[in-house]
Amino acid sequence: MTQSDAAGSTAAGDPLVVLDHVDKWFGDLHVLQDIELTIHRGEVVVVIGPSGSGKSTLCRTINRLETIDQGT
């Protein structure tokens, strides 16, 4: 088990981003469907896919520029 230091930062390996069953719709278009993702401190993550597959929407939901419609 890792612990946070006095400044509140997390130790190496702790999850920094956790998406659990995240869904996002734009009208009838279901852009993000049941996304589960955990990114730990120190990890490098690359999101690739075709145009319109939800890459930017995923990044915008992580940054809270878009609200999610379901999940946490």
C-alpha cells in the first residue's frame, strides 16, 4: 500500500485517472460506450483510432471539459 506525502502528491504507481463504465451521448450518437480505464502515475498512454471514434471526447471527459452521462 502506498501513501501520499505531506504535499498530497501520490506515490509512483497510484491511479491518477480512473474511468468506470463511462458513457457519453451527443443526442442519439453514443460516443463513449462503457469505457473502463485506469492510468497510473508514470504511465504513458496513447489513444489511437479513426476519425470520429471518440478520442477527443475521451480526453475532454478526463479533463472535465465534457460531462459524462453515465459512470464515474
